[in-house]
Amino acid sequence: MNTSSDISQLNGDDSGLSLQPELPFLTADLPGIGGAIKTIPSDFVVEEIPLYEFSGTGTHVLFRIQKKGVTTAETISRLAQALGVRRYDIGYAGRKDANAITRQWFSVEHIDADKVKNLNLNKIKILEVTRHTNKLKVGHLKGNCFTIRLRNLPQPAEDAAALAQQTMDVLCRRGVPNYFGPQRFGYRYDSHLLGEALVKNDLQRFFDVLLGHPESEPQEEFIQARTLYHQGNFQAALDAWHPAFRDHRDGLKALMQSGGKLNKALRAMDGRLLSLFVSAWQSDLFNAVLAKRIGQIDTVLEGDMAYKHNNGACFRVENPQAEQPRCTAFEISPTGPLLGARMMELTGPAGKIENPILHAVALTPEDYARIRRFGGSGGRRPLRFLPQDVHLATSADDHGEFLQLRFELPSGCYATVLLRELTKQN
């Protein structure tokens, strides 16, 4: 069925797809060690550190899984199908990389614990099952523990370890730039554009970016689906999308079933996915501000909103000279924006750096309302983070020698950002 006659022009000439920006390094004066991560899945292992201890009682069944080669979204879909519940009923604390071994927690209410224990899913293994009094939600996470092996190093592993230690010493003193990692923005770096379209209520652009622009598609097998969308042949485009790309398929189905009513089509899509797009847009603005302040991530300025690392509270910096010793001691840090109604605007010298970037977005009251609608209330995020329990070691196995790094990061911080400073690679 060709829907081009049923659905009005959804494929305009938007050429706004962007390339991943070249964000500046904090340690640009130190050499990178190069190398490659995720040569094999076991080279990248991440394990969640829960925010609180589970009680062992309650209506919610909590279970820890180990997955390999599966996205969190696909894991949720497969768990929901196997347990006979909705995707929304599956609680989780954070999303994890697919091309890795990850151990993370999920929850379901009013389910037989034995049914969970007996799940037998490909690439997903149930490690333990317990109970608690509430559903797991995004953010119910103290942090993550990473064990990562860097291979294909351009120098002996021992030499790479020495160079890496120099960079790590700086990062553990000044902090790691708290950029949102590239995985935040999707495989073709367009999630923030989708979020911007949602905030600006430009739904034609939203569906065009989600489903079209074959000229910007890096994976050849998806070019046909995007081309068919632009040709208006939505059914053929739907058939061309791989079943694993559920979100794209759901978007196409919603367009066809809505008869061209974009608002109706949007309402049929997964609300959590739409929230992630808006969050990616906020993240892109944060990265732009951090890039402007890269040399000052360990310096507070007058007008800053400083972040207290012991409790997450923020306060206005009025006397930077008095507060700087606390910043040097990593008790506080300057912050960047998560744009929304609850975000405190900077003033003084700090505001002169950040505010022009935010004012250029030119949001209306209606735009702010849409940010709230998609769960983006706004706030402040520290410009840096401190890795804990850092260990570097060298070894070799059947795949060759490697440099192994082990460290813990606070929730919401990206290991790939730390690795980027070590390797000097994007």
C-alpha cells in the first residue's frame, strides 16, 4: 500500500542533520595512547551499583541480569513479551551499551518470582532475583563499575600504561569533563535533533529525521527504508526496516494508522523514547557549554551555580575566591545547564559564557511546556566528575596484549568520555 496520497508532505528539504562535534580535550597537552575498545564484547564490562539496598520483601520482583550484544530497549521488549506484561511495566535504573557485557537490574510488580527465575532468553541471563517495595526508575543508581580492555595499542602495553597514568593523574586531580557521550545521541548522531523538533513542535521535521534522510544514513542496509519513506511508500519502508528497529517501525505504523495526523501519530509512540530525544537535545546544549568552559571545569566563577558532590545540592557562587578551595578539594564543582523551567540561569562572568548559547535557542513559554510534557524539567549538571577506585594493569590473552582499566563512575557519567581523554580518539 502506497500512502503518499493519504499522508501530506512529510518529507521536506530539512538538511539539518549534524555530524558529531569535535569536543575539546581537557588533557590536550598530553599524548593519547590510541587503541581500540570493544574488540570483543568481554573487553567492556559494566556492572550497576544500586542506589539503595533492596529489602527482600514487597510486591515488586527485582532481578539482576547479564546481557551481551543486546540494547536495553530490546532487553525490555523481550522481557515484557516473555513475562506477558507491558514494556512500561518493566522498571530499570539506567541504559547500557549493547556491544558489551552488562549486568543491570530490572523490576516487575505482581509477577511470580519463579517465572522470572526460569526465563531462558538468548543473550540474557538471570543472575539473581529478590523483592523490594517500589519499582526501579531511571536514576535509582549510585554508579557503575567498569572493567575495560584497550587493544591494538600503537606501542607496548607497558608504555601505554605509563602514558595513561599521566593523563589519569590529571583527571583524578582536576576531574573528567562530564560530557554526555556519543551513545546519548544515537548511531547517526540525530537524537538531539529529534528532541529539538519535539520541543519546537515541528512534527514534520521529527518524522523526517526519524525515518528519512537516506543521504545521512551510515549503514547501507537502512538506506532503502529511508529512501522509500521519502518516496511516500510507507508500507514498503516498513517492510524494509529490520525488526530490531522497533522504534522506527512503530513510527511508520503510527503515521499510516493516523491518516496523516501528526499529533495523533506522535501520541501512539513510546513516551519514554520521546523523553530520551528531548533529553538528548538538553545534553547537546550542555556539551556546547562545557566545551566553552573546558579549561575552567575546576574553577568557580562569580555567578556560577556550584554543585555539592556530597548531596547534589546547588548554590549561587557570590565570592569565588572564598569557594575555590572547596572546588580544588573536589567538594564542589561548577555546573552546566539542563535547559528547562527548573534550570537556574547563571549571572555575572559565568553567565556571560553560558547564557548566549541558551538564549540562541529562543524558547517560547509553549516550548518550555513541551519540555515539561516530555519529562525534561531542567536543572544543573556538574561540569566534571571524579573516577573512583582506579586501577591500571597490563596483560595478554589469546587476542594479544592489552591495557586493562578498572574504575567506578557516578550515575549518569560516561566511561567513553574518560577513555576519550586517554586515547585522544573520538
